[in-house]
Amino acid sequence: MRKILYILLFFLMIGFVEAEEIKGKIPMQAAGLSLILPGGGQIYNQHYLKAGLIAGLELALAGRFVYHYLESEKSYQDYENTLSQADLDRYNDFYYKRQNDLWWLGITIFLSMIDAYVDAHLFDFEEKKKKIHLKFQENELSLSYQF
């Protein structure tokens, strides 16, 4: 648990240290918010539907993890009391499901962090795209950029 807290603290510190700001959006801060709060980075980037989908998915996976954790603990206590193979098999089943849920939750959080980071970089993409003009005329091609 202590390692997870150190990792969270590390990403928070990076988010506040990074100086690159794009139209008020700091990519590492978006990733840090996505790490701490389900859908937080997407809310920061003003993608509310995506934030709701990600938050729902992360909370559902966390709920499944908690359920399988509690069931595995209960099954292990039953096994300690009865020493039956059926209780041990039930414990192993819930244990593997719990580990699987934890992996999926970690992958989902990681991908939401990447998504928030990229969205923060691309926040003002449409404005920048309007500054570039590519013109095709008969036998020539011209490119102009407005500063």
C-alpha cells in the first residue's frame, strides 16, 4: 500500500512541476487527476461524456475487486475452520478473480491517464489548425501559417 501512495505522490509532484502549459491545460496535471479521481483528467480536459464512461468503468471494476476480495477472505476463513477442499477451491477461484479485477483496474487507470495526457496536448488543436492554410492552384502548392 505504501508503494502505491509513493507512486501517486510522484505523479502529483510531476504534474505540478511541469511547466508546459497549453491554453491553460497542463498534460501531466491531467494525467495526475486521472490517476487520483476516476475520470478526473477527462473532466479537466472538458470531455464530460468520456469522463462519465471512464468513471463508471473504473468504479465497476473497483466494486468487483472489493466483492471478490471479501468473498475470498470469507472463503479462506471457511477453509481454516473446515479444512475442506471445496472451500479451498472456492477461495482460489475468488482469489484469481480478485487478481484479474486488479489488473483490469490498473490497465483502465493507466489508459485513462494516457488519454487525459494526449487530450491536454490536443486541447487547442482546432485553433492551431485554422492558422495553417494549404492551397492547391493549378501547378503550384502554397502553405501559409498565421502567427
